[in-house]
Amino acid sequence: MCLAHWRRYRNLNMVERRRTIGLAVGAAVLAAVGLLVIAAGRERTGTVSDALAMAGEARTGHVTLDMPEAISDVRVREARLPGRPIVLIDPGHGGRDPGAPGVSGTSQEKQLTLAMASELADLLEERGRVRVALTREDDRYLTLEQRAGIARKLQAGLFLSLHMDSAPNPLARGATIYSLSDVASSAEAARFAQAENGSDGALSTETDDSVRALLADVALREQMEASAGLAERLLRRASGRLELRPRPHQFAAFHVLRRAETPAVLIEAGYISNADDEARLMTKEGRAPLVLALAQAVEADLALRNQR
């Protein structure tokens, strides 16, 4: 405050002083809001002129964004009762991505995952307790983000990603269930998640200190906990019906599970690099025990969460 202003302020009575202070505070608040608007504009566009345009000035030019191909033909199969949760089944690979080859040379992962996903969808539709959809119903390629985007768009209650395993050791066999974690349960799980994530990224949360970041982190922890619970229920249903790996429940930072933003698991139904597992997974009868275990675990998981 300059000397002249100070002298005028000193000669004011108490009411006038308070009014003067109020006006000054109001002006400071308005100035701060203006700075926030400009900062927001810079964050979005990187220029002050665009920031001012956000406040009402005319904007010139245009912005082009590369967006993934829209997925608009997802079919949702209804349950017996309206409003039931949607279970989204994601057959891994597809199109130009065949996945792992079978040891016999007559099977590919993308074919077997689609067959199992279709059988699971048919069974869930027949039982009628949940709505069900597939990320793909034919031999098409989808990115991980497109698959997760379908889950978000449908507001799916559960997300199941189906895969078949492969290993250099021809004796390796058995099913494995993976749930989401920011720390892998083993070096093998970490390598597998890295391979599956490819160029689509990995697990991440908001990087700033905002309330949004805190809420996102809390939601992610809840998603991890619910996903682990689903995996455990599935393993209880599968135990004794089919061969499982020695450590059948693994954890890793799978991009597609995280981005689905709902309880989700990735199922490796067996090793098609193993002759016995491949033979089992190539027939509907061989896949049936795991399909039934998946259907029962899904229904039990959703019923339990609806009671809370």
C-alpha cells in the first residue's frame, strides 16, 4: 500500500475500513480465479491465447486426435430379471494376433479362447442370473485399451480375460488365475504381464496430489481386493475338476485388468505347449469343467457383492 493510500485508510472509521478490506479481498479472489482459468487453459492447450478463448474469446484453428476404432456392435445377452450386472468375457488375442501356437500345430490360442468364451457366455445366458457380453464374437483384433474400454462403456460388473498358456518346458501344464496388483507375485508373473501389456502400457495411478488422484488410488485398491476375491472363489470351484498349477493364484500389473475399472481376472486355462492340456482344451468336453467353474464363481461373486 502506498503512502497516500495508507493516509486515506488511516482516516477511515472502522466500518469503512472493513468495507475497504472486503473489496480488496474480493479483488484478490477474482484475480486468483483468473489466473486459474489461464493455467487450466495452458494445461489443456499449451498457449495463453487458447486459455483466454476458454473464457469467451473466439478460438481459431482445430485439433485432431488419433482415436482407436469405435466398438459399437457389442451384443448384451439379457438375464431372466432386468437390471442384472453385466459379465464381460474377453477372448484373448484375435485377428492379426494369433497368440500362442498349439504343440500339435493344429490349434492357435485365439481360436481356443474364442471357443471357450462363447461356451461360457452360452452357459451364463442359459442359467439367466447375469447379463453377459463378449468383447469379440469373431476373429478380430482388439487393442487392450479397446477391450477395457468396452468394459467401462458397458459398466460391467465383472471382466474375465481368457488365455491359453505356453512354455518352453513341454511338461508344464495346469490352469492359472491372475488378479491385479501393482507388485507381481513372482518374476514369472511380472514377465507375463509385461509381455501381455505390450505397447499398451501397464499399471499406473494419478501422478499428482489432487483429490482425484487419492480417489483413483482408493478405487484401484478396492478393485484389486475384489479381483483377488473373485480369483479365490474361482479356484475353489475349479479345485478337483481340473489340473491347476502349484501356485494357481498369481498377481501382476495387467493393463487390461486395471483399465477395465471393475473386478477382473485373467485366466490361463492351461498350456497348449503341453500335449495333454492342448488335447483337453481343443474339445468342448475338455473345456467344460473350467467353463462351469467360471460360471459358478461369477454368479457367486456377484451375489455376494449384491448382499453388501
